[in-house]
Amino acid sequence: MNKVLRFIKAQPVLAAAFLLAVATVFIVPPDKEYLGYCNRTVLIELFALMAAVAGLRSAGIFDAATRAILRRTGNVRRLGAVLTLICFFSAMLVTNDVALITFVPLTLLIYKGIGDKRCLILTVVLETAAANLGSMMTPIGNPQNLFLYDKYGLTAMTFVRTMLPVGAVGLAAVMGLTLLLPKKKCEAPDSKGEKPPVIKTAVFTGLFLLCIAAVFRLVPDWSCLVGAVLAAAVCDRKVFAKVDYTLLATFVCFFIFVGNIARIDAVSSFFSRILDGRELIVSAALSQFISNVPAAVMLAEFTDKGTQLLLGVDIGGFGTIIASLASLISFQLYRRDEGAETGRYFLVFTVINFALLGLLLAVQFMIS
């Protein structure tokens, strides 16, 4: 029982998704239609993308690139702005989760030498917001984007045209908030002098490019799986241990849950009715309570307005700390740091994120 409780505490979203899936199995007994519930393409592409990014991280690409950029910063304000921009642009390619897992620990390390806890909190919160904003901008930026992009058969141009206005406004707002940081002098930690291995970097870069090609439907999805297996076999089998299988399992559980409730006429009719014409606000609101990934999977079965749902769940990633799983990752990383002020962090995070939620919703309503 203690192990079960620890698992639920560590993976609350997966535990909730599993319980929901099991509950609906008793209502809709397993049959051949279950085979069509899971979106194979999304699961394969997510797996391969996570393997590619894990390989690039283990090769030291992110550390090398970040240190090179940080050597050009001279004060806390400029440092905060650079870190925020790095999180924004890297999240477009490696997802918001990976961007924060990579750069928040580096931020904690740098700020130990600065000794300013309030600046650290603001910087981490702005990094988190920037990662969530950057991930909105591409189909591979976060799991819900990849799912909705494939689910509704969106084109790259439609995707960018939909997300660019709110993304640009959000980035401008976050960069404006970096002006609250002082101009206190600082230095980045010294490099260890190690260069990323060429072959490993090239192989996993190739896998990453293959994944992007699959997302944009230039190559079949199974090629990503084959590429991931070959890349790991040639360079580093340990990357498979670094894949987030809990995220994949969460998707499978929600696919089962959503597939079953969609076959319950009363439930399907209810969601279709409340979503009609309200996709943006309903999905943003639901994300505040169950986070935007499960909200996207759940609501996609009940509306054909993919771009509105996409906007809703991505904007809905701001607000509460559970609205985006990436925000929880940042909080957990900060919370484990020595001398962490979790109460102050939660306050700063909540104020900034609800302000961004209101701003982005207002912008979208004005241009709709």
C-alpha cells in the first residue's frame, strides 16, 4: 500500500488516467473497437522524439551550447533574458519538459554564485512561462500539439498562423518582465572543456530530423521507431531508460478512457453540447484542473474545431501550477534546491501565470 501511495504521489496524472480507464472498462466491455482507440502515430513519434533528445542531452549538446551563450552575459538582467529566450526557442524543438529539465538545473547552479533568491525565483518562473510559450509554436513543442496536429490533420502553415499571434504577445510580455531583474554583475560557471562526441551527436541529430520529417508527414511514422532502435544500438542503449514511459502510459490510459466515454451516448451528447462554440474557453478552463495534455485528448473526441481546441489547451497551460506538466517539473526542480522558498515561488508563479492566461485569452478573443 505504501508503494502504491508513493506512486500516486509521484505520478498523479498517470494514476488518475489509469483509474478513469479502468472505470470505463466496466461500462464499455473490451471489444474489437478498443484496437482503434490509441493513436499509434502519436505514440511512436513521441517515443522517438524523447529518445533523440535523450541522446543529444547525454552527448552534452545542450550544456555546451548554453555555456557558450552564457559567456556573453555580464549581469543578472541580461542573464535572465538569455535564459528565458533559450527556454523559449529550445522548447520549440525539444519540448517544454526537456527544455526545463535541461536549463532550470543550470540556472540553479549559476544563481548559487549570485546569492539572490528572489531573482532566482523570478528567473525560473519566467523560464517556465517562456518554455510553455515556445512549445506552443510548433507541432513537436509539446505532447498535446503533436496529438492535435495529427488528430485534425493540420498543416504546418495553419498551425503557425494559429499560434503565432498569442505566442508573440506572450513572449513580449515575458521579456518585459525580465526588466524587473537587477543589473547586478554575474558570471557563468566555467566549462569542463569536454567536447560533445561527433558520431553520437550526428546520429541522434539525424534521428531528431527524421522525427521532424515524420511529424510533417514526409516519411512514415514507423521509420522513427526503426531509427530510434538503430541509433540506440549504435551509440547509446541507455537512452531507452531515459524515455518518459509514464507520459506514454498516460496517453494510452486517456485514449482508452476517451474512446469509451465517446461510446456512451449521454456523455458524448453532453460534451458536444457544452463545447459547441466554446472550445477555447472550455478547454482552457478544464486544463486548470487536469492539465492541458489530458484535456486535449479528452475534448478532441467531441469537436471538429481543432484550431480552437489547440489554442485553448495551449493557453490553458498558464494559470494553475498543474495546468501544464512542465510547470510542475520546474517547481519540483526548484523545490529540491537548498534554501528553496516554495511559498514565495508559488505566489510569484501564480500571479505571473494568471496574468499571462488573462492576457493571451484577451488577445485571442480580440483577433477571433
